[in-house]
Amino acid sequence: MRHRSLTVGVFSPSVLLRVARAAGLIEQHGLTVDEVPVASSPDQFRALFDGAIDVAYTSPDNVLAYRFVPDNPLGRTGDVRILAALDRGLGLGVYGAPGITGADQLRGATAGVDVPDSGFAFALYAVLESLGLKWPGESADAATDPGRREAGPPSGDYAVVPLGATPHRLTALLDGRCATTVLGAGSDLRAEAAGAVRLAGLTDVCGPYLGGVLAAVGPRRAQAAHALTSALAQTSRLIVSRVLDPLVLRETRDALGLPPDLAARYAQRLWDPADGLVPDGAADRASLDTVLGLRLRYRPGDDTLATALDPARGLLDPQAC
């Protein structure tokens, strides 16, 4: 059988993709799949639009931004659509640098994000707000009157700096370039091992949530990637049913470079119903509402997004799971 080759752009190594390959399911679906790391969400979507990658493993908020929002970091939109939901965050959390034990220590400090107007950044703002910190876009008037978010000068309790994808933010957290950030994909476990403190989980504040989706541009590339969505959905079901545990542990250790104890902790997240894999691959409306709601809350006034989840707007590929 002639195999179709696909290139997937990822922020961090994908355990799901590697288990699918190791279990032979990628090959069974007639595919050869290569992972390439991307430095940030703008880099990922530039590569997606330009054809340097075929598919993106990304945040659903990124798909919203690069489909509907003209002033996204690239200043460019396109027919990017969600092919399948992959996970609900896999333990995504807000972490404080070593020595920080509570949110009060973050006043006047710096929070690291991929880019400021992006999904994980919005979730970071929501988590820190739940811990009593005003986000940097909030004005003094808006702090007491949510309807007046655009009134007065900014008065947030912390600054925000763009640092790119999760591995870059982990390094920045540990070398002192930021005091807090969102971490996942095993970087959170390495942060904890280095003395960082988990302040809150994203799904504790922002659930139900979607952390990762598969996305492509246009019907032709979407069609080419449908075999991959099928392979990953099948792999997710097998992982959640616990029939691939030894393979999952091996691939977690190899993909994320974790010692056995941390690899076991990460693997347990894969079958967690709140944080784990999405076995049917369906991007459910409640989770998409959460993602869109965060964007509208922290980037108000974007009327183009009011109907973004209507089926006719095309956010979900017609053949999505």
C-alpha cells in the first residue's frame, strides 16, 4: 500500500501521536507522519498557511484567531478548521517560579505567555483573576464595573511577556525571566521537580476545556488528514481503555524525557475524564463555549466572533469527529 506522508507541527512532543505510531495504527491507516517542533503559535500558523506543515496540533483558540480575527499576530486569516479534539489539557496548570508559594507574590511580577492574545494566555488571566489578581488589560474602573473594561488606564497586578511555546516558557520560569506561566505536556512535571509550585489547574477554573485539537487549512488538506484523525481517535480509545499501558509509559518516557515516576504521573492524565484524551475526537460545544468565552472576556469588542461557533461559519470541518 502506498503511504501518504503528513507533517504535523507541534509545540511539544505528542505522546498520543507516538503511541499511535508505535502501536502500528499510523501505518494501518496508510500514513507516514513526521512531527516538527514550532517555536510559537504564530510560527505554527505561518507554517500551516505556507504549506510547510500539513496539520497543526494546537489550541482551539488559535484556530479561532487565525480563521476569524484579522489582527492576529500574523495579520492574516485563512480557511483553517478543527478536524478533531485531542485532549482536555492533560494537566495544564498555572505555575509559580521556585520560591513563589502564593498568588500574592506575583503582584508586580511578570507572567510568561506564548503570545498575549492567545488561548492559554486568556486561561492564565482567568486563573490569576480567580486568585485575586487583576489582569493587565483591566482598568481601574473595570475592576469594580466589568462593563467598563475600556475605561481608564491599565491597572493590572502583573506584566505579561511573550515567550513562545511551552518548552521555552519552562526555561524562562526556571531561569527567572518570568514568575508564572501556564505549563503542560510534561514541562509542568519537570517544573515541579525543580521546585516550581502549581497554583491552580486550568480546568479547575475554566472547565469544561479543550487543550489540543488537530487543525488543517482548506478542504483538500483536511481530507488528506482524515486518516490521521481516525488513527488518533482509535489510539485514544485504546489508551483510555488501558490496553496500551506499557507502550504508553515507554513512549511518555521517550517523548518527554521524563523519569519513570513522572512518566507514570503523566500517563495517568491521559485517561482522566476532565483533563485527558477525547476518545471520540468530538469538539463538544460546551468546551468550545469556554474557549470562545475566554477570548471574548479578555479581548472584548470583537464582533466577528459573536457567531464563530455557528456551524455555517466553518470552524469545524464538515467531516470532523
